[in-house]
Amino acid sequence: MAEAVVSAAVSAPSTAVPAPLPVRAVLPWAFFVGLLALIALYFVGAEQGATSLIAGSDVHEWVHDGRHLLGFPCH
């Protein structure tokens, strides 16, 4: 009995190339994230101080542990 030899061409796996992101598509999101980071930094670092926008100590109590974690003095 004759055996049929089947040869399969083995090709190298193709590498995935990510699509380039245009700067014009990323820039609004980068600005938005940066603005949110600055607002969060304000509330953690400066709220309840000389530039307080909200009366009372509620904001201070909510971000108290974050203040210590980031090195802001509060006592």
C-alpha cells in the first residue's frame, strides 16, 4: 500500500501590528484625564485649607487617608 505524503507548508506566525492612533484623537482624552487628575489633586491636597471651596470638614474626612498616602500634611 502506498502512503500518501501530505506536506503542509508551515508559515511563520504573523505578528499583529497595532493601528496608529492620531494625536488629534488622543488629545481631547488626554486633556480630560489631566483635568480630572488636577481636580482630584486639589480635593486631596488643598481642600479645607486656605483655598477651601466647600464649608465644613466633610471633604477632609473623605480624602483623609489619601492625603497621608500622597504626603500632604493635615494635622
